[in-house]
Amino acid sequence: MPQPPVSPSALDAALRRRSIRRYTSAPVPDDTLTALLAAMARAPSASNTQPWRVVVVRDPARKQALQEAADNQPQVGGAPVVLALYTDMEDVVAHLDEVVHPDLAPERRAATMASLTRTFGAMTVAERAAWGQAQTGIALGYLLLCAEALGLGTSPMLGFDAARVRALLEIPAHASVNALVALGVPAEPGFRPHRHPLNRIVSWR
Ligand SMILES: Cc1cc2nc3c(=O)[nH]c(=O)nc-3n(C[C@H](O)[C@H](O)[C@H](O)COP(=O)(O)O)c2cc1C
């Protein structure tokens, strides 16, 4: 099968991206937001479970309430859009037919669904949530990189009261909130990157 040409844009976006905590008032158009979410949704996940779910928050009053539930971090109220990225493995388990590939032969689909039912059935709700959160972390990475590629800044956040965020956004109680992500046109450059040198994190054998 012919491969698309190698594009440096993912590399560029990875090297350019920084957390942005101040935004201009420029709105994020619906089609840009949709393109971003569609790219995020292409993230890979174990057994293609795709346990990530997203709430898009643009209403100023809701953003303000969210900011109060997020340690009063100003980028929550100050960004034109805030995304709440959460994991709902109970929804996945209830709809396994949606995630098993339709191109598989019927017997193979049935066997895959039975195997997933056994695997997830042997876990507690909390264990399933932790398993799913690892998958949603991949989607978070896609989201941050693709936003950068679209010229948008992001501020991923874990500093929030999960119970308050769930209540404010009507997220199911069993779901785990992976991150809030402020999104918009940057009004600051962000901090210069500070990362481990490769020889601190990579071993060659
Ligand atoms: C999952 C996650 C949670 C984070 N939580 C917060 C947060 O609550 N508040 C904040 O200001 N930054 C938060 N950050 C941003 C990190 O501090 C930042 O990514 C890191 O210092 C590297 O800087 P950079 O993103 O500019 O490259 C978070 C980042 C990630 C990936």
C-alpha cells in the first residue's frame, strides 16, 4: 500500500509546544475545534477501546465555576474553550460492539467481544478506570500536539477537585477525569522548555 509522504509537522509541533496560561479573546471556530477533536479521536488504544470522552466548555459562567473548582487557575476562565477529558470504561464495557472492528469475520468479532467481556469482567470498576485512564493519556497527547499544529495553545491541568468538576459538567460518578485543557490563541510564549537530557531517560542495550 502506498504510504503518505513523511511530514515533519508532528515533530515540529512536539518541539514547539509549551503550556500556555494566558489567551487572547479570539474565539476558536467550531470547525477548528471539530478538526482538533477528530484528530484526537484517532489516537490508538489497547483493544481499540477508545475510553476517552470530552466535554467542551465555552459558556463563561460555566468556565468561571470550573475555574473555582480548579484551584482558581486563571487560564480556566481566561481561555475561550476548556475541554474536560475523561475516561468512561463502564460505557465501553456496555457497548463493546462499537469498538470491535466491523471488518472482522463474524466468528472473530464474537470471540473478541467474549474475550474483552472476560478481561474487563475480571476487574473492579476502579481497576477498569485505571486501565482506561492510561488509554486516555494517549488521546491527551494527541490533543495537545494537534492543537499546536492548528496554531492553538493549550494548558493541560490536573489541579482540580474531580468531584466538583464531575458535578459541574454532569460527568458520571464512575468516570475519571484525566485532565482539564484550556485552549485558545496564545497571549504569551510560555516557559522555555525544561526537560531531562536524553542520557538521563534513555538506555541503549
Ligand atoms: C496531566 C498534566 C497535568 C498538569 N497540571 C497542571 C496544572 O494543574 N496547572 C498548571 O499550571 N500546569 C499543569 N500542567 C503543565 C505542566 O506543568 C507542564 O506541562 C510542564 O511543566 C512542562 O511544561 P510545558 O508544558 O510548557 O512544556 C500539567 C501538565 C500535564 C501533562
